[in-house]
Amino acid sequence: MNVFRYQTAGGKDLIAEYLDNLPAIESAEGWKILEKLEEEGFDYLKDILETRPIDTKAGIYEIKFKRHNRFFYLMIDRDNIYILHVCKKQKNKAELTDIRLAKQRAIEI
């Protein structure tokens, strides 16, 4: 599977920057998820990871990982996934600003 991470117009990889600034164990888990998605593809996403829809109309879903961290992603097809945003969940619901940001980035793609 091709895993694409959101980059700004200037080429800054915000996903990598976020993961690199997490505590070591959380960072390692985030990078492992991205690596496994590339290696094992859709079945890993569907069968192993804890995911849920965030906005099915926009096609945005969430992957949960270590210590309330979340990836927001968009599946283009079974072979291509875009990681739109990553954040730490602060409340019981994903922050509306994070969801809006993921939607905005999905539109850019």
C-alpha cells in the first residue's frame, strides 16, 4: 500500500514532525503503524488497527494509537491512503478543529 503523509505547500511534513516530537514509545508506535500499512496494506488496516469513521461523506476515518493519539486518513482506494492529520485526543470526542483540518486537507488532495 502507498502511504502518503500530508505536506504543506512548502514541503513540510507535519505528520513526521508530530510523530518525532512525541515521547519515544508513542512515536515508535506511530511510525510502526505507518510502516505496517505500507507492508501489509488494507488487511492490516481493516483487521488489526482500531479505526472508526469520522466523516463518511468526506471519506475521513481515524486510526487510534498509543496514549490517545489519532491519525485521520482518507482511503483513495485499496492501494493508496493519505494521512491527513495526527493529533492527541483531549476530550471524549475528537476535537472539531482537528476534524475540520482533516476535511480541509482532504479537499486539497
